[in-house]
Amino acid sequence: MVTAETARTAVGVVGNVISLCMFASPMPTFWRIIKNKSVEDFSPDPYIATVMNCLFWIFYGLPVVHPDSTLVITINGVGLGLELIYLSIFFTFTNNMKRLKIILWLCAELVFICIIAVITLLAFHTHERRSMFVGIFCVVFGVFMYASPLTIMKKVVVNKSVEYMPFWLPLANFLNGSMWLAYALIKFDLYITIGNGLGAICGAVQLILYACYYRSTPKVDDEKPSELQLPTSASPKSSA
């Protein structure tokens, strides 16, 4: 007989695979940057935001905060590594102003997560309270990550075209949110449930919009970069 813990682990493994695909989705963008030796009009903002999201989920999954969350740590650890690689490539081929922006934001994020870690460990003395405090931040940054592709929806409706809304990203968002939602419901975790439930809804809305405007989309040059660069993120995200 399959136990709840076994089922949860299996769902979490599948969720990790889907989250990895989502984190890997910006690779074509960065291959273009390397090939052209220029960041063109791409922005580092989504990758900076995803770094913060991964940092919080890694902290959330630590045994001192929320035990039995190894799969949350692993996927967000991988995601954090990929985001830092993306930012390193961006840093190499951008101008000094954007380099300074990347450095300042990453330093600010590091200081912020350290402050939250100190408060969590010193002010809260049970797993339940620590999970609640850190989980709130995880939900906030996870929702930002999932919702970021929604910014292009107005353009899709106005132009009656999904040219700037690639199919694979909303699909990855929907599947990622759904799998981590199932993971959270098997052994109920409020914060993973909220963040990924909203993520699944956001992905579903984008897929519906894609279906509505796919036929009216003109054929475009494959070399044209997408304005929708990411997010990239796994929270269990958040990814969980």
C-alpha cells in the first residue's frame, strides 16, 4: 500500500523536474546574449527577483524552519545556481550602470535574507512559528514570480497576438503550480498551497488566453527575441 509520505515524495520529484524545466526556460535568451555579445534590451530584473524567491524557499526548507522539506531545498538550490549563472552572463555583456544595479540588488537581497534569518531564529522558537513567519515571505515572492508573465496579457489582447507570450512558459507555470499544489495538499502545507495554487491559476489563465489568440497570431521571424524573458522560478516555489 502506498503511504501518504511515499506519494508526496513521488509528486515532489516530478515537481522538481517540472521546476527545473521552468528554471531552464531562459537558456535560449542567454545563448542569444552570448552569441551577440550584447544584452540588447533584455532586463536583469526577473532573474534578480527569482534569486530572492529561491533564497527564501531554501531557508524555508531548512530543518530548523520546516522539517521534511528536502525536495523544496534541492530544486530551489538548483534554481538559485542557474539564476546566478544567468546574472553572471548578463553582468559580462551589459554596461557599467546595469552591472552596478545587479551588484546593489544582490547585496540588498543578501542583507535582507540575513536579517530575516536572524529574526526567525532568535524571535521564534517553534517550527510552526518559524514556518509561518518565513512562509509569508515565500508566498509573496512566489506570487510575484508566477504573476510576472501576466504583464504581457494586455499586449496579447490589444494586438490579438501571442507573439510575445511563448507557449512553454505558461504551460510550465501551470504544471509546476499544479504539481507543487498536490505536494502541499498530501501533507498539508499552507504556504506552499497558497503560492502554487495561485501559480496554477495564473498559468491556466495564460493558457486560455494563448488558445484564444493563437490562430490570429501572424507568423514571425524565429530570431526575434521574446519580450517575455522569464520568470524563471521554482518556487515550490515557489517552486514549491
